[in-house]
Amino acid sequence: MMQLNAYLDTFWDLVTRENRADTGTLIGVPRPYLIPAADPSNPMFQEMYYWDSYFIALGVIDTRHEQRVIDMAENMAYLIERFGFVPNGTRYYFTSRSQPPFFTRLVRLAHAIVKKNAPHDETAFLKRMLAAAIREHDGFWMNETLPPGYRRIVKLETARENVEIPVHPNDSALSTQHSALNRYADVNALHIMASCESGWDHSARCGGDIAGGEAGRWLDYVPVCLNSILYVAENDIAEMAEMLGNIALSEEWRKIAQARAQTMQTIFWHEDHGFFYDYNWVEKRPNFHASLAGFYPLWAGWATQAQANDIVNRWLPQFLAEGGLLTSLSTSNNHQWATPNGWAPLQWLVTEGLDRYGYMNEANDIRQRWCQTCEDGFKRDHTLLEKYNVIKPNTPPAHGVYGTVKGFGWTNGVYINFKKRLSVLNTTSDINNIYGKN
């Protein structure tokens, strides 16, 4: 039987693709990329995906495949130049929507590799990435010129009494006035397609736990996860501008991020519950559905220490299961982003947030549990899976509408990243063993 370290070392070769020209529904991109899956029994995910690519990238840093991190960042910049945003995946039928916007996060990973291996390219790389990041942020996520049903920007001036929404500073380098938060959407203005843009398809969040409304009502919500990601992106843009010496532009984007943080504090935090909830902007009320999305403010860094303490003490024990973290505290038929399932990217985001606020022991406990789930699962399945049942790790996950895909990139990437983090506490031989290096 193939060992897990050998499986991980060869997996990236199996999922490397190169497609420079449009072919049928497949969108051509200038550089090679990594697709999420290699499952001949369920041939889904055979193109480059937006947020998958970031978590996949975590697994190839410092390996012979790390050039793919730069390549995928360049491909995303190309897609933004061509379409104005990064589509859900590189298929024409995905251009009606995007996915959680991790472009600037991928750029940070890629920039470190460029700086290490080709420092003479650093300035040109940053300029190109900065321009693409601003275009996607302003032209797609904050675009007010789209028809109302298609807009991802939501004005919240009347969402609650006495809510003051800070206004984006007027700067000629930026194309919009920002005075709102954001939602997921889709050109078809369908709730189910908006949930696909969120990446949480299908979920008990955003009304998905209501009988008869399994698709949820995602167009009616400003999600805490999306707005936290955009807050991080705004700070990343500020940092890129600063590295390029444009201090004035950097300061403007810091103000944009701070304005969003102030608004998010007002909209998402529920003091009595001690948790961050998605907000129904149509009905002007929070949605008391507890999910790991409520931990995103810790990862993003806009939560206060007191809020982080509250969440860790009151809520983390409720999400912690034998095999890792539950996605949400409720479940429903065909909802894969809910109990009993755990997902690699959410394990990673939560643990990063716990580290940020001083809860390293709790973070490493989660990492240990998730790695054990993956290792035990590999002994059983001879591959890693897209998602796992974390309540009973030795039983199948809730499959959802399309089943469970084997050989999955973000599970591999997060597993490798966790083993690296844990090896700092234990022994450097752990990470060497991942790639069979003794």
C-alpha cells in the first residue's frame, strides 16, 4: 500500500494542468495550475478553482512544485484583466459568479517565492498584482452600477437605527465610494447560485436550515466570512502599495479596511451571545445560526481580544469534535457544509485565528485532531477526501448533492501545512517525513 508521504509527493503531478487556449467550456490561462481532484470515479473539479487554489498552494510551498503558486497568482491576474474578477472556476459556465476572494492572500504566498527566487522581478510582479487586486475589489465586489439583483455591494444606512456607515475616502486612484458591506450573488440572481459563490454549497447557513428552503436565501444576507475576507484583501492592497512606495495609496486602503471593520463590529457582533453572526439585510436582523464563519473575524484580525476570549470560551467547545471542527451546529438533509462534516479550509482559518489571539494550544489541538482524521482516513481509503465526518471519523461524511470526491487538493494542502506547524513543537523530522526526506 502506498504510504501517505508518497501519496502527497506524487499527488501534485497528478493534478497539474496546462491549458493556454480556450477549449470548449474550458478557459485558457497563460500558466500551468493545480486542480483540486484526481478521482476517476467522480471526475469533478477538473479546472482551476478560486479559493481552492489558495489552500492547495499551502501544500506546495518549499517543494519542487512551489512555482505553481506564482503561476496560479499570475493566472488569476490574467482572469481579472479579462473578466474583471476571478470566476468560480476556469469554465465559461462559471463566469456568472466568483468565489471567496482569496486572490491577495495567494499573491502574498507568491510574492514570498518571487522575492526568494527572482528578486529582480519583485517590483513588476507587485505592480501587476496590485492593479489586478484593486480592479477586482472596486470593479466587481464594490460595483454599484450593476442591476440591483446582481450587485454584491449592500447599502446598510437603514439596517439599524443610529448606524453610521463610514464613507470611503474620495481618492482619484480609486473608482468607487465605499459605504456598505457585501453579499455573495450571481448574475442569475438566484439564492442557490449565490451559495455556490460562497463556497458553502450546500449549507444550513443563511436560511438553509428552514424547512422548504434548503437552498437558503443567500442574496438576503451579508455574510461575516465574505466581509472578513474583503477586510483582509483591503489590508493586503495597502501593504502592496506600501511596498511599492505609494504611502498615500496605502493609507487610503488602510482607511477603507478600518471603515469596514467598524461597520462589521456594528452589524455582525451579538454581545449577549458573544458571537459573530451573518446579517439579514432585507429583514434587518442577525441570523442566529452558529457556524465556523463566526470565527473568520479572528483570522482576519478585526475582532477585539475580549470578543476572541468570549468565542473561545463559550463557542469553541461546542464546535470541537473528535476529528476536528464541525462546520456548523445544525444539520439538514443534503447539506454538506454542516454537522457532522468538517472541511480543511475552515480548520485552517480557525486555527490561524486562534494563534493570532494567543490560543496556540487550542489551535494545535485542532491541528492534531484533523491530521489524525486524515491519517486514519488514508489507511482506510488510500487517499484523502474532500471532507470528513468529524463526529465519527471512521464513518463516511454527509455526502451532499454530489457525493464525496477523493484525492482532494485543499485537504492535502492543509494537512501538509498543519504538519509543518506541529513539527515546530515536536520534531523537524515530521515535515521531512511528509515528502520522504530522512
